[in-house]
Amino acid sequence: MVGNACKLRGAPSRRFMPLCYCVAVRTTLDISDEAYYIAKTIARDQNRSLGRVVGDLILQSFNGAKGSSIEMSDYGFPTFRCARPVTTEDVKALDDEE
């Protein structure tokens, strides 16, 4: 009825095709269960999508050699950046291994 109403008023009958280019790329990854659960945990903790986390982890891994540099502090001790903070549990686990 709407189309006929336009014709009755003398409006030209045109059909417009909306041109939308919303492209979402979907990729299937075959990763281990452990890697999946780690990425999923990070995504949940940071309130981000799983795809964004996996992409960022890949980029961090690629740029890892550039991002991890050893520098000397003002006191003469070497300092470096880690991929994640070292916790007390990490230190205790290493002590237990020795």
C-alpha cells in the first residue's frame, strides 16, 4: 500500500538498493585447548573480545624482541620488561624447583 501511495501522489517510483559494506572477517584457528583457555581468560578479565585478544597477543609476540630490552638502572642493576608481572607465586615455584 505504501508503494501505491507514492504513485498516487505523483512521486516517481524508484527502488533504492542500500549499499552497505560492513565487512566482518571470520577466521578459524586451530589452537590448543590451553592457548584457547588462556586467551579466553584474558578476554574475560579485560572485558575484550576473544578475537581482539588473540590478535593483540600475536602482535605482541611478533614485536616481542623489540619490546623486551635490557637497560641499566641508575644504580647499575639491569632492568627489563616482562610479558607479564612476576608474582610471589612465580618466585616460590622457582624456589621449590631448586
